Amino acid sequence: MSGIMWVFAVIILSVCETWSLETVVRNSTFDLGSDVNLTCSNKPWDHIFYVIWNINLKYKDCRIAQANDGTSENSCYDGKSLQKTSIAQSYLHIPNFSNDDVGVYKCETAHTEGADDHIIYVTVTVLPGSVPPNTSAWLEWKGNKMVAVCKAQLEKPAANISWSYTGTSSYLETWLGSDGLITVESRMELPDNMDTKHLNCTITHHYWERVITLVPEPIEDLRFKLTCIAVIIGVILAGFLFLSRKKLTC
């Protein structure tokens, strides 16, 4: 991006501080080999001051940007480009979508009516019948509050998580791994003295044929169970080792 465009962007950003800017986060999936178009504003180009795409991919980070004075930047060098529709709306074009295009696409647009800020998690469409991801659920303490946690790891697109108890607020965290797979974690603070015996979380996915339901257990109980399993496995292995040495001695 040229020096003129950066100065222009700084001026516009200072103006945007007076605008109410809400980040829109969404997930998008596309078939391999398809042509992909991503948008973050429906304003025509003559209303746009600038548009900036910051792209985080598996093997690189790059930027594509353009201002209405004609200055532009494209550090991706892989065919991605800014284009316009027949009614002059800007969009990011990704030709021949591949696994290398999977990543996080962040777009900032300033226009005459305000600004738009989008974060798009872009992944490859998974075929029906895919294997469910690693799932887990547990209870932990946050200060003096008990928190129920439900987690689905390594899936694309992201799985959906819901709780059987809806009397309190919960929040969802989503992050993209270096392999392009998405992890989703839902955390919910529980009321004091709540009976958690009937609390469960449900994990679903667009391409799964079944629903996964988990009952969160106190993390101490989980650690105890894992320790017991490790001890049992250790005893069994020690027994095999003892018997094998005894045979060798004989």
C-alpha cells in the first residue's frame, strides 16, 4: 500500500472512531476447485473510501487493499484479487479454491455511511458421513463460580454446541488450527448449588448422521479416572514384562 493510501486510511480511521463499529463473525465453506467470492459491504464503490483484506492462511499471511483514489496493494500473489459486481459492489475473488486458501479472512471497509468489519472463517466443505471430531465436557471452577465446558475439536465446518440448561448465559469461542480445522468451545457459568446430574451438552454437525450428547463431570473426577486407567495399564504391562523375563530365565 502506498504512503498516500496509508495517510488516507489513518484519516478515515480517525473519523470512524465516532461511528459504531460492530464486528461480524461468520463461517463459510466452499467446494474444492470452485470460484469463491467474499463480501464485507453492500455499498457501491463510489461510496467506499477504502477496503482492506487481512488474510491469515496456513502457510502465509497477506493483504489485499484498495482506496478510492486508485492506490492498491496485493501481497498474496496467488490469484486472489479485488473485483466489482455489475452494480459496482466490491468483493474478494478466490479462483480455484484449494486447501491452501483455508484460513481467516478479516475485512475492513470505510464508506460514506460508516464502516464494516468482518471476520470470515473459510474452510473446505466436508462430505456427508464425515467422522465426528474429538469431543469432551467437564466442570471447572472460575473464582467462586462453577463453569460447564463443552468442546468439539478438529472439524470443518465448525460443529454446533447447545446446553440442556438455558437459565444462564453461555459464550462460544471458535479458533482455527494450523491445519485448517476448527475447534469450538462453549462455556457456561452455573448458578450456585445447582444439581449438575441432569446437565448435558449436545454437539451436532451439518454432515453427521447422529447427535453427540455429553454429561460434564468435575475435572478432578476426570483426572482421577485417567489416573486409575493409567495405573491399570501400567500394572498389566508390568505383568507382561515379568512373565516375559521369567520365560527368558527358564
